[in-house]
Amino acid sequence: MDVIANGKTRTLKPGATLGGLLRTLGLDPRFVIVEHNGEAIERARYAELQLSDGDRLELVKAVAGG
């Protein structure tokens, strides 16, 4: 199945989760904000949220600085 993450198509296995995708991309879920099909997702749901073909994701990595 294909999902769109930050405008780029990613091919995933059926049953893939948001948490699994973040790990595959090398992103620490504690420091990523995710919008799934236009809806902000709580971090507590990342591991359980199953992705579907055609889902659109925006992944924003939080950066600290001054």
C-alpha cells in the first residue's frame, strides 16, 4: 500500500502503523508532530494507528533552539 508522507510516496506493508513508519524513517516519536489526513494525532496513538492505502501524513520534527 502507498501513503504520502510530506509529499513523498512511501510503500508500506498492509497493517503498517504510524509508529512503525516513524521508526523506519529514523524519527523519535517523542519529537515528531503528526497530521494524519488533516487531523492532528496524539503521540499516545502513534503506535496503534494503522495506516491505509492513500493516507496523507505531515511529519514535523520538533527542534529546540534559541
